Amino acid sequence: MDLRKDPILKLFLKYLLPSVAGTLSVGILIFIDTLFIGRGMGSLGLAALTTAVPMFTLYSSIGLLLGMGGATVGAIELGRGKKDSLKIAFTNALLLAVGLSVILTIIQQFFLKDIVTGLGATEEIYDMVWSYLNVISLFTCFYLIPNAMNIFIRNDNNPNLAMVGMMICGVTNIVLDYIFIFIFKWGMLGAATATGIAQLTYTLVLATHFISSKNTLGIIKDGFNIKILKRIIKIGFPSFITDAFGGVVIFLLNGILFKTSGSIGVSAYAIILNINWMIYLLYLGISQASQPIISINYGSNLKSRLNEILKIGATTSFCLGILIYIGVVFYRVELVSLFVNENKELTEVATNGFPLFFIAIIFMGFNLFMGTYFQAVEQTKVSISIMFLRGLGVTLIILYPMAKFYGIEGVWLTLPFAEIVTTGLIIWWIKKKMV
């Protein structure tokens, strides 16, 4: 497989499914937890899980920063003929990932009560949120490190391993969730334990790459380099803010929905959020599938191939967005029923929100792909601008006015508005550069 010579579409399709599987790995765990918690613990359990979700976005955002930043730096330098570039980038990214995992675990153990309060947990769900995060915090390294590792492994000619790992991880989580929640009656503690163990299995599967014949990665002695690390962080920062700002938006929407609709509104958002997050991770996988192709061809200065992958990725993301929106809206009752046991009020609030909230997914994939494209060619400022606008910038401006004047419908329409504005500005900027 030659990323500089093989047909672009063939390369894109080869990376696509494994890349999507890698990005879905964390999302599938939360999705499965939500299904079991919704069925086993009802609307309060869903509200508690949604309150805890920003912590997962913190883990994944740091992992993506190091993974996308490191893999992009390595791929660009590989395109320029530097053979050890991936090893050097991997050494720096992994060392920082391990260090941050230890620091985050310690902080969570000592300040968990403050964290739970800061996340906005109300009195009725406080104990459930604390119970869940108390266990999850112990598995921090198994969330953060694999998020970074799977991107390097994919670029190291082993794109299928993440897909295998995700399947094993998902099955493990389903089995353990059922045992811990419905048989042992452990509640949120059981859901968190099942998720942590499942993520551990995913990490172990990814680790098998380092004893395989395909492996060219490794830790280089004395390979820690501040300049390389700064470059990794700079290039990876757009990926960080994409997930981190997503966590802030979840926090903001949780708070305003508690005020406008109570726990029912937050529970409805838990359902919508989980489906939306899976779609977001699907789009993220599509974007990441193009990253090694873009970066190596950028490093090799092959502009015609860059234009080709740009067209393929943008078209795929936008067309897929339209199809997914139609499917999600058409089957919204069936999707909600996966999470809810005969709660008519919750079902009504959630199903009414689907056609409004999910307008965002028509534009989300295009915005994420364009952000990743500019990130992969080291146009970091443009990438950060895109990720900031769609992630938090527009939402901060319009969320509270929309909620005040239009109630819960205004909350549902906030994210679609942010994605539409971002798409319009991207198209305007591209046309401006072409003049």
C-alpha cells in the first residue's frame, strides 16, 4: 500500500471502516450503558449518565490531541522521507498520554465531589453521578491512551485492529452490563465497572500490534523532544477543542434543560445525545480515514491528490448527513423505545426533539471533515476556527436567547444553527481563496 501512488478512493475505502471502528470505540460504551441504564434505572439514571458524559469527552479530547497531532506530524515527516518520524512522534505522544493519565486519575480521586458538583448534578442524581465517576476515574488511562494509540496503529499499516478491538469491547460491555445491572443489581456502579473492564479489553487488543509483524512503532531511547511535543500539541489542538467544547456544550445544555424542562428534559437529551454522539464519531472516523492520506501527500507536495481526497471526503460526509437525517427522523419512535420503558412523557419530549436537533447532522460531517483537512495540512488556525465555531462559539451566543424565547424547541435548534453558520463560513472562505 503506497499512500503517494495508489488510487485515492481505494486508499480512502481501505482506511474508512477501521477508522470508524476506532472512533466509535468509546461512544459504543456510553451508548450501551445508556441502553441498560435507561431500561434498568429509568429517567433519573439517564439524567445521571448525561451529567457524567463531559468527563468522557475530556478523556477522548486529550487522546485525540495526542493521537491526531502525533500521527499527523509523523505522516508529514514520513512524506518528506524521514523514516523514524513515526517512532519519534509516537514516543512523545505516548509518554505524555501516560503522564496525563496519572495526573487526571489523582485529581479525580481527590476532588471527585467537587467535580460532580461542578458538572451540575442535582440532589436527586448526585449519588448516582458520584458512584459512576468514582469507578470510571480508576480506568482513566484505558480511555485516554487507546484514543491516541489507535490512530498511530492505523497509520502503521494495521487499520483493521481497532475494528476487531471495538467488537470485542462492545460484546464485553453488553455482557457485563447485563450481569452487573440486572443480575447483581449494582446500578450505576455496575454500569461503570462494565464500561471500564470493556475499555481495558480494547486497550489489550490494541497492544497486540506491538508484537505483530506489521509493527514499526516503538519507544526511542532519549526520543523525548520538546519541539516535537509542541508541534504535536499545536497540530492536535483542533481535535482537542472539538471534543472538549462538545463536553462544555453538553454541560450547558444539561443546565438549561434542567431549568426549562426538569429531569425529563435532561433524560430526553440523554437519548438524543447518545445517538448524536454515535453519528459524530462516525463522521470523525470518516475524517480520520483521510488524515494519513492527506498528510503524506501534503508532505510529498502532491497537490492534485490532495484535491481528490478533499472532494471525496467532503462529498461523502455531506451526502451521508442527508441520508442519516432521513433515517433518524423516520425511525425516531423506534430509536427512543430502545432507551425507554413505557414513559409516555419522556417518549414524547424526545421524539419531538429529533426532527429539530438532528438537522445538525446534515452539516456536521462536512464541517468536521474540513476541520480535519486543514489540520492535516498544518493550517492549524483555520482548523481551530472551524472547530471553535461549530463546537462552542455560535452556541455560546445563541443558546440562552433561543431557550428564553422558544423554550425547549429553541434548545434543540441551537446546535443545528451553529453547524449551518459554520458550513456557510467555510464555503465563503474557500470561495474567497479561489478568487
